[in-house]
Amino acid sequence: MLYTPTNAYYGWNELSVFNSTNVVADDWVCSNGKMVTDLRWWGSFPGWQWNVPPQLPDAFLIRVWTDLPAGAWEPFSQPDKVVWSIYCTDFAIQFDGWDFDPRDPGAPPEACFRFEQALQESEWWQQPPTGTNIYWISIEAVYASGQTPAYPWGWKTRPRDPLSLAPDDAVRILDPYFAPPLCQPIWWPDPTNSWDMAFALSTMDTGVTNCIQVVCPTNMVVTCAPTNGAVVVFSSYATNLCTGQVSPATCTPPSGSLFPVGT
């Protein structure tokens, strides 16, 4: 008889390793403009049955992607373009329970761990302040040696909540550098049974109502020759904090103009 502890989870751990052919992503619905300030995710090391983890990843690469709706590329929705990323090296980890793999009911449980990364203010990600938007998050373990250990990290699956506002199940990204990425939905035991990934985002209301951030050059001092002024070359651009798009900014007078003395 298989003993089931009270802190048991129903799901398996999908390998998600940097520079591999299997990176996992899941979608969520954003309906407010709050800053993402903290990330939590659950995972294990397939085959590991102890509450102390084996070799940990040196880091986690976490990326936020825009959504490519179903029908635009594949019959399912999937990640499209990366708009934010962070390389987590000081994440916290703690034992959180046991995973039971529904694909193999007789297998012993695997230890499940919770990971958390508190973001510095400069790392916060601004969600769009208006409308309802769909984004994807991918989490992949990074091993500095480039060699996958005996017990690599896997992201925990969970049965899809039928009340979830997110339109699709999680996906395996088979090639994250292809545009758009080559993906495969995660389901079991058949395509009518969708699975999601275990993660949570903490947010904070900062009162931001505009995604646009304009970056201007610092103060410049140039020598005038002749004395009627000097031609000054500079760069300025605007970043959409919600989409990651960078565009040139229009300045008056523009770069390359003759600036009179004292301006």
C-alpha cells in the first residue's frame, strides 16, 4: 500500500534546463498595472526522494514573454517575444512536500521544493496599466559547467484549474531561439487533459499609469569653436516597460544641431 502524506502534490516535474531542448513556460492573465516584485515557483529533481536537495542549479533564467494567440502560428497559444528577463542567483529554497506522479501511480514520491526570488526595485517588471493582457513566464535551470547533473531540476506541473482565466495549458519550448519559438502543449493522458505549472507572482501598486520611460543623455560640456556655438551629437530613446520595445526619441533641437553658447 502506498502511503500518501498530507503535504502531497499531484503532478510531475518537467525538466526545464537552459540550453536544452526542453524549456517550460506557462501563461497568466494580467488585468492591472502593478509591478511584479517577487517570484515563487515549485519544482523538484526527478527521482530525488530526500527532503534535502541534491546539486542545485547555479542560477535560474526567468523570462516574461508576450502571447501569440491560438491560430496565429499553431492551433494553441504560446510564448512569442521576450519582454523581460532576470538571472536569479540568490534564490531561496525550502522543502515543501511530496510529488506523486499520476503517470506512474506505483512510483515512490519525489521531494518537492519551493523556490523564491525577491526582486530589487530596479528589477521590478511593470505590467500594462490598462486592459487585460496575457503573458507567459518561462523558468529554466542554469548549470555553469554546461553539464547536466545526475538529478537535474524540473518545474512542477499541476492539474489545470477549469476556472483559470489563462486561455491555454503550459508548453514545452523546444527551440526558444526560433521566431516564434517552437512549442508543444503539455497534456496527460490525452490532449483533453491540460496541465499548468506551479508558480506565483507577487505584485505592488506603485501608481504607475504610463509604460513609457524616456532615457535622455546626461549633461554634456563641449568646447565652442568658433564662439557662436558647437555641433553636439547625442542619443535618446524611449522604452515601453510593458512590452520591452525600444524606440528612438525625437528631440528639439535634434542631435547634430548647432547649439549656441550656454545651452
